[in-house]
Amino acid sequence: GAGVSQSPSNKVTEKGKDVELRCDPISGHTALYWYRQRLGQGLEFLIYFQGNSAPDKSGLPSDRFSAERTGESVSTLTIQRTQQEDSAVYLCASSFGTNGSPLHFGNGTRLTVT
Amino acid sequence: ILNVEQSPQSLHVQEGDSTNFTCSFPSSNFYALHWYRWETAKSPEALFVMTLNGDEKKKGRISATLNTKEGYSYLYIKGSQPEDSATYLCASIGSSNTGKLIFGQGTTLQVKP
């Protein structure tokens, strides 16, 4: 079946511009996660959704970052007024639920802020 | 804050060697421990999810153990092959942070033919 799909796969943007990253999870997966990996670093938790609700937004680096999920399906991660330190690979993952189910990852969006 | 630590950071072994690496996590409020394999140019792939103290899981030549009382998990690879070369990630969820899965920095394994 279809896996987790992320778009775009690559995004180059100028500092100060807004960007929107999209994630289409596996159908039926109620949990959805966003992570990012900056160069040379590990996977950094950003936010997760259970259904359309985000119980924990503590990983969002600043108020320039926001995320939403609708229809217990598609999620968008928006970064306003991008900065060079936002350059990273942004990974989305989904699972049947939190706690015990393995995550299925998308291929990521590579964001470069120039 | 939930800190998950992995060691070593990187490992180089010869084909046929057996190897293991460690994941440590806070033992209080533990709920589940995940292991993933992340190959270059691919996305992370789940290996195991473990929840019970003393749990052991096996998938082919790869196995994992879990000690929730002392807060560590070992991943073992028996008879390493070049295709095992990847970064191995562990991640933990604490019961008080339901759903918040925190990853370690990973152990990068290189298997030389």
C-alpha cells in the first residue's frame, strides 16, 4: 500500500520567506509526527498529533513554526520568516497510535534557506 | 526532558564480525523503546518496539534486549554484512509524555567487506 508521502522533496527559499511542508500519512494512522534533522545532528522532535489534536507542541523551536492536521489525515508544517538555521531535513511519520506502534516515515523534505 | 543516549557514535567492523551497541534512557516513567535502521538516501525503518522489562526481540541476524529498571537496551548484529551498514536509532516514550517519542543521536555502523 501507499506509504507516508511528503512534499516537496526539496525546497530552496530565501531568508524571510514563509514555507509550507506537507505530509500525507498512511490511511488509518491516527498518530502523526514531525521531526527535523539539521546537518550533523540527530532527529529532533517537533510536534505530534493524535487525530487532529496536538497534545505536545513543546518541540516547536519558535513561534515562527506552526503545524496543523485536518480530517485525521494531511498535516502541514509552516515556517514563517525562515532563517538560515531552519535549514534541515524535515521528516514526517505516522503510526496506528502513540506508545506502542512503530512509526512509518516519509522520505522527508530537504529545506535550504539561503 | 527525556534524554536518550546512544553509544558508540560510530562503529567500523569487518564483514562477519558480530557487534552490539547501547541505548540508555530514563528508567522512570518508561513506556516503550523503539529501534530503527536508517540507511543512506532512505527513510528510517522500524526494527523493534519493546515495552516489557527483560523483553528480547529478534529479526534475522538482529536482536535487541531491554532493561527498563536500569534504563538501557542493547542491539546485537550477528555476523555483520555490508548491507547492515546504516545508522541505528533508538527512541523512547515516557508514560508521562504519551506519544512524544524522543530519539537518540544514533550509532552509525560501517561494515567493510
